[in-house]
Amino acid sequence: MAGAPVIRAEHLGKRYRLGARGRQSSTAGDAIAAAASRLLGRLRIGRSTEVSDDILWALDDLTFEVQPGETIGIIGRNGAGKSTLLKILSRIMEPTTGFAEITGRVGSLLEVGTGFHADLTGRENTYLNGAILGMKRAEIERKFDEIVAFAEVDRFIDTPVKFYSSGMYMRLAFAVAAHLETEILVIDEVLAVGDIQFQRKCLGKMNDIARHGRTVLFISHNMEAIQRLCSRGMLLDRGRLMASGSIGEVVTKYRATERRLVDIGRFNARGRSGTGWARIRDLRLVDIAGRPVPGRPAEEDLTFVVDLELHNASMVGASLRGLILELVIHSDQGQPLVSLMSIDDEGVELPSAAGCRITATLSGPTFLPGRYRLNAFLGIPYREHVDEVPDALEFEVLSPVHPWRPYELHSSRQIVCRKASWTCTVDAPFAGASVP
Amino acid sequence: MSQVSPYPVALSTRRLAAQSGWSLGRLTEIWEYRELLYFLIWRDIKVRYKQTVLGAGWAIIQPVLTMVVFTIFFGRLAGMPSDGIPYPVFSMAALVPWTYFATALSSGSQSVVGSQHVISKVYFPRLIFPLVSVLGPLVDFGIAFLVLIALMFWYGILPGAAVLWLPALLLLSILTAAAGSVWLSALNVQYRDVRYVVPFVIQLWMFASPVIYPASHVPERWRTLFFLNPMAGVIEGFRSALVGGSSPGWITLVSAAVVIVSLVAGAAYFHRLEGTFADRI
């Protein structure tokens, strides 16, 4: 490929300090304490040291180039660094290491409707949002009619958006964003708005954008959409660039590694944090016989077994008593679905012992077939995180062996299936009107 | 087919890397984003009195009520001297610039943290946030100023030629509010203590400024120190320009110089931190 790249990234890296993430010394007291400990550390060792456990490289040594007019799909699991990359390219964040050189204006659509104000009318919000996204007033004026027509809100354009239905709101927000005319567009899953019909319209618009010679970087979990829109793909995993090439190849590779990378049904403590004096030693999904399994059929109970132990008992009284265990089941896309807590009614109290085994059973039917993740939390809510393990377990809900419904379960809708207790009564007027 | 650049103009290349060292950044970038600045100010004004019965009437009621309270408590009950000016006019002439300054500083110090949602989703020079907070309340200032003129008319007081100083004094109060806001809004991202400290600072600052008492009431030997407070100069200047009384001296020029230096230093501090705002918020 000839010519100068529009984006050239070299050794791009972004580091986070875990635990402190997002709230680095949020009060002066913390800052003084941190400064004091840094000073002490310096006196003792000569330079401040950083415990490697506490550091996460959200992006790790990324080097790539993007040619003008390319449409790039960025693929990877949650936490692979996709959003971090887009945030760096759109100047929201600074990289910790390396650099990126960008030629031209970057429009970032990491969300639709940024800066929308509920009290302002559709017209006012269009101008405001357009300006926030980087459009000039004249540009918005020129495209105003087109935006309104695209959003299908013409009748309500002078109504405050707080009276809009969520569909109308999203349509207008997307319409403004879609008319942004920067040379480079960076898009994060904004397609997931509105009803199916509007989603299709959005995809069509994205297609137009992609075909008009603009450079697009696009994140989505929707492999079908990404293959339709993008010519090239980049696969990220834990901050590293794993593959780059034609979109078809990259998607295939992603699907393959996805299956291989994840130890489904195996306890994974990689992301653990917390004070750590007590720990989750193991966490597994078991079948009726108590054997660890990667998945269970949808109609069966989901039984999780958790082994807890005191890790550093000398710190606090040698007892698990008073701690709470919480298991949160998430969809594969990271949407939290269900929380199970050991203090729930019919829950258990953790014993005054150095270790124990806890069993939590969620009665079936549970979820639609698909992948799910489990986050585990051991501690005292709002007070102390003793051991928190995100993505502690990935498990599968399999197609039912004995379907309890005569209809097919649609796995595209990630919802929970439960059995309710149903009753049916017939009111007096209807009682007499029965068919003879 | 040869590859033709789809862009008619030559595009500049920008290098994105970790910010190091102190600099003022590209202040010209603010100029490029002037339309956004305008839209955000317009939004703040538009939204401020939405869903209130009295609407923009609040811009009149707030200073007038404060003036009435001050007149009753300080003017009548405490018998505060007012350089021979009727106390209502005396306090209103101070409250108009002071209310502007206090509003601008308190909203300015919250401006970055209060916009965390936008900061984590879209880029524009973050300095826009404190600027919006400092420039927005000027509309209320204008309304309150008209009330002050009406009040002077009522008391039959006519301003002299010194009134020409007003734009310069207003500019000084804008710069003071901007300097404070730029520092505090950046500090607030790192230390949320700022939020609790600012109301106290504003309250103390008011007592350190000649709002309820005349500067002539300050002992002579403290006068120089007293006027190092730029708002003391602004308020005393406002009062003497409009209704007469003692006027601030050359020392106000010194305080103006201090304000400009701290504004420039604040902008550099802000610029040093702005790249990390999205991480810290």
C-alpha cells in the first residue's frame, strides 16, 4: 500500500494502577499518605518501587498503521483494550508509552448523545451535540434538515428531549453523530441503538460513510456487522495486538482463539484484588454428582461450589465469620444479570473457621443457552473488599435436554428464564358465559 | 487507478503521546473551539432557570434580597459606616461584582468534575469547562447591573467620569475568577476536598473584601495588604466609579499583575494535568 498513513502508532501503551484505578488519591489525606509512603520507600530502597500485581497494561506495545480510506474493525473480548485504544486515538486519554501520529481531524463516537440536555429541545440539542462532536455551526445548519429527516423526529424537533421516547432520543443522537464529517471516524458500538429497523438504517449509513473514502475505526461485538463494514481487522487480547489483516481472516482467528483462550469452567483469579486476608481458593460449576463441568443444560439447576480459606489469618481474628460471599452472573457482553449473596434469605453464615466450602444453587430453568461469566466477591459490602475476582469463572448454559417450553429458546436475547407460580381465576361475569 | 487523496486541503499531523513537563499547550486551540464555547455558555444560560416559576427573575431577586438583608442587618442594626452613601446603594454596588465573582468561582471550581461524563467520551480542550463557568454568569451580572442603575436612579445618584473604569474592573474580576477556577477545577479532579473548601474560601473572601463595610474602615497600616486582594480593588473601584467614595490606589495594579501571573501558571498546571483527567475522573 502506497502513500502516507493517516494513523501511525508506535509502541503505544497504557498502564493502569489497579485498585487505585479511577480514584487515584481522591482526597488530600490519601495524597499525603501516598507521598509519605513514597518518601519512605525512596529512603529505604533508593527509588520508589511498584508492585507488579497492581499494574495492568490495558494496551501493551501496539504498533500499527492505517492508510487513508481504510475501514478497520477492532475485535477482542471485553477488557482487551479496544476502548482504551479508541480513547487514546481520539485524545480523551494520553498513552503511557509510545505515540500515535494522526493526520486529519478525528471524530469520536464512543457514545451517542454526549452532552444532550433533557431540558433542551431536539433542535437545541442537535446544535449543542454537533458542537461537542466538533462540528462548526454553519456545518450543522447546512445538515440540519437531513439530520432531522434521518432521525424521523420532525414533528417533535421543538419539544424538549425529556419528552422523547427512548427510541426517538437515540435516533436523534445517532443522526447528529452520523453527519459528522471528519476525515477519521472512531466508533464504539453506537450501532446498538433503537429498534431493528433503525439499526439497519444505521448500518446502511455507516456503510455510506465507509464507502466515501473516510477512514473508520470501528469496535463491535457484532461480527456480522463488522465484516460487512470493515475491510481490515485488528485483533486485540489483553492489550496486545494478536493479529492484523483482512477482516475475514481476523474474525476467523478471533473465533478460534476465543474457544481456545478461555478455560471454560475453570477458576480464573487473574484479575483478583482486595485486602486478601481471606481468599476464594476455588470456584466451580458442578453437575448433580458434584463433578466440575463447563456447562449445564438450561433447565437444570446451576450449582456453584466455592472453597474459601484464610490467607493471612494473623492480620484479623482467625475466622471467616462476618464475611459475605457474592456471586454475580454476567452475560458474555458483560451485562450483570443476577446477584446471589450468602446473606440472602435461605443463605448461610460463614463459619468461625479457617476455611469452608460453600454451595450456591440457582434453581433451573436458569438462562438461555450461551456463555456466561461469574464475578465473585468476598468481603463486607461498602466497607472492605477482601477478595474480589472479576470473571472468576466462565461457564456455558447448554440447550435444554428436556425443554420445558414447546417453543425454541432464542439465544440472541440474553434473558433469564424462570418458572413462576401461576394461577388463573375466572371472574363471576365470565363464569356464566362459558361456551355451552 | 491512482490513489487520490479524498481531502482537498493539506491536513496537519498531530502527535499523541504522554504529556511531560510544563507548557501552556496550544492556547490557540481554544480559539478553534470558540463556537463550542459559545454553545456551552448558551446552554448553561438556557438551562439555568428552566423549570423555575420566576425564570430569569432570579437573577434580579438574588442580589436584591441579599442587598435588603445586608441593609437591615449591617446597615441598620450594626450601623456599619458607608462613606455617606445610602447603604442599599452602597451594598448593591459591591454585591453586583461580588455575586458574579462568587458564582463564577464556585461553578468554575466544579466545572471539570461536573462534566466527567463528557470528558470520558469526547475530546475538546478541557480549559473550555472553567471558561464556560466564568463567562456564563456574566449574563446575570448584566441583569443585576441594570438593577443597580435603577437603584441609583431612585436615590438620585449620578455616576461620574470614573465610570469608564468599569470595563477594566469587570475584566479584572473575570480574570480573578478564571485564575481561581482554572487552579481549583484541576485540583478538584485529584483532590475532591476542593468541593468542601471552596464555599468556605468564598465566604472568607467576602469578609476580606469591602462588601459590607467601606475600605476606609480598614486601618491605614493594613490598607496595602488589604488591596492586594484583587476583589477588594474591584469592589472599591466599582463603588467609587458609580457612587463615589474612596478609590483603590496603585496597589490594585499589583494585584492585577498577581492575578495574571496566577492565571498563566494555573493554565500551565491545568494543561499538565488535563491529559489525565479521563483517567482520574
